[in-house]
Amino acid sequence: MSDVRRRLADLRREFHRYPEPGWREFRTTGRIVEELEGIGVDEIAVGREALSTDERMAVPDEAELEPWRERAREAGVRSDVLERTAGGHTGVVAVLERGEGPHVALRVDMDGISLRESDASDHRPAAEGFRSEHEGYMHACGHDAHVAMGLGTIEAVKDSDFSGTFTVFFQPAEEISGGGKAMAEGGYLADVEYLFAVHIGLDNPTGTVVAGVEKPLAMAHVTAEFEGANAHAGKAPNEGANAMQAVATAIQNGYAIARHSDGMTRVNFGRIEGGTASNVIAEQISLEGEVRGETTALMEYTRTELERVLYAAAEMHDCDVTPRVISESPSVDSDPDLRAVIADVARGVECVDTVVESADLGVSEDVTYLMDGVQRNGGLASYVLVGTDYPTNHHTPTFDIDETCLEHGVSVLVGGVLECSRRQP
């Protein structure tokens, strides 16, 4: 195994052991800072310095944040990093300044998800000692690999003949679609001319590179709090206002929202909580759901229809409802010209045997805020997929990767960055 491959694998395994959910990536932020200081970049922006506080979405309250911050403190994260990330201001932006030339950037995400990792003997992270040590959370989507590739890329670019500015965004809270807009509005995107984002896998095997994705689904996470009135379910149900019945109506009619002739839409309700007992008319019920669309306009159509359904269901059953959009992201396509750059580079990378110019993403990703920001300023952006074999799919307890993809990804990204440094948009 090459020294580069071993270093990338070691980094990935370390981050895999300590997954942290969105806006609670205190330890992850601290380790990224340490690595960047060791690499010797020109600027490291942390937390509030790296993102816009007001544009963060889906931020947990302090009671949820503090245990993770304390855990990071106990793990040895420096006090200055903890101060800069206080209040859930995680994330890092690293900048290399290398003279005249274009501004090229890379975005990688860094959060884990709420899922208990398998401890089965045939699950490699468990067998080889890098299973999650944060019980109930794991890197089941590959963000540990993305961080390792981000660090590997900036280190390789630093040691190359790159000319220009290279910025890497280590973005928090992607899984909850909370961090993309905050990083896009943090100030470091303003003059970026070329932006790459990267994801491993997504049904692409080891040796495959997708040069740029199209049709990421626009998405909105929505909650609704229904409030009615309690009553005895046997003696006087007519005296209550049944929030459970209102929610049931909302769910049924939400799924019945008409699909749009302009393209694909999605509606889903994933969580419901409330009520007190089987013999009590429920007074308060909370509902969590999401809408998606093939375009931002289609998502907005579905979200508007869902809000109408929620209000109508509440009124039908004499309840009140408070809907809230917790987080959202638009749909943005990769630029054909930048896809072509990555495709050309990937064809020259050893062990990359299949290059796909473009493919539909089929899921949502809040990197689209950064892509949209670059494109609105006249720059180019592309979301690159680096293939990896895995035993089970993303977001499953036995998810793992073929670590050879790490070196493939770094080689492709570094090649793309260097090629862009020789061009003008």
C-alpha cells in the first residue's frame, strides 16, 4: 500500500470512529484544524469566521449541543477551537494563496448520522477496531472519507505547481441540510471561479468517476405542531378538539397532493409524536415531513400545497397548527464545461476504468447553495462522484467503503484543480 493511500485510510478511519451529527462536529472541527496546521495552509477560518450565523438551519438547542462540546473537550480539543465553535458554529474553511491565478474551491461535508453501527464480527470497522465510539451515531454515508479526501487534496495542491487561490470548505450539517447556505454566505465564496464538490459511492463501484451530477432534488424539511383540546374519550369526546385526528387528515391528504406535470415531486412524513393515553383526546401532536422536487420551483409548489393541507386539516378538526420549514436546499446542475475537465482528468488516473460524463443524483444535497452562489457570479461548479464498492448501501448499519477510492478521489480532484489553475472561466 502506498504511503498516500495509508495516510488517507488512517485519516478516514479516525474520523469514522468519532462521528458527530450536524452542528455538533466539535471534535471533527478540532482535528481538521490540527491537520491543516500541520499541512501549513495560509488561512484557517473556524466556526463563526467560516460561515454566516444567521443563515444556519436546523440548529439544535444548547441542551443538545453542550454534551457534544464537553465530549470534545474531554477528547483534548483545544480551548480556542471550542470557543470559536461555541453555540454550534462548527466547520472550517482553509485557504492556500499561491500567487496569480484563478480561485478554485472544493467543498466536503463532515457530519455523521443518527444510526447505530453494526458490531457484527464480519463488519470490517468492528473487526479492525475503528467502529463508531459514539454509540447511536455513525458515518454511514461516507463523510469521513470526504474529510480525508479534502485534507489529502489541499496537501497535494500545496506541494504542486498550482498558481492561484485554493479554498476548501469543510461543511457541517449536510445530513440535515443546515450548513450549505451558511457556508455559501460566509464570505469565502465571493470570488470563487471554479467549485468542486465530491461524494463517494451512490451506486457507483470502485474505479468509476461521474464527472458531474444533474438534477439533485430540491428539498424542504417541514415540521407542524398541531394543538387541540383534551377531553375524556369515553365520557365526552365531543368536548375535545382532536389533534390526532387533524394529523391523520393532514398525512392522508399530504400524500394525495397532485403530482406536477412539469416533473417529479415527493412527499413523505417520517415522524409523529404526541398524545397521552388511549382514553384521552389528544391535545398536542408534532409531525415531521419533507417535500422534494426535480426543480426548485416544483419543490416550492409541493411545499405550498403541503402548507395548505396542514392548515385545512387543522381547521377541519377545530385545531391550530404551526408549520415551520426547518431547512431546505435548491436544485442546481453541474456545469458541462467543468464536467468535461473532470472527465478528461479522470481518464488519465490509474485504476479509474469508467468515466461517466453526467448522471442524475436522485437525492438532495445542500452543496447546491454553494454551487448556485458560484454560478450566479459567473463561475463554474460541478458535483463529482467517486465510485466505491460497499457491502451495504448508504445509511445502513453495515455501510463501509473500499478505501482505494480515497486515492482515486484525491487524484481526480487535484488534477481538476490544477487544470482549472491553467484556465480562465
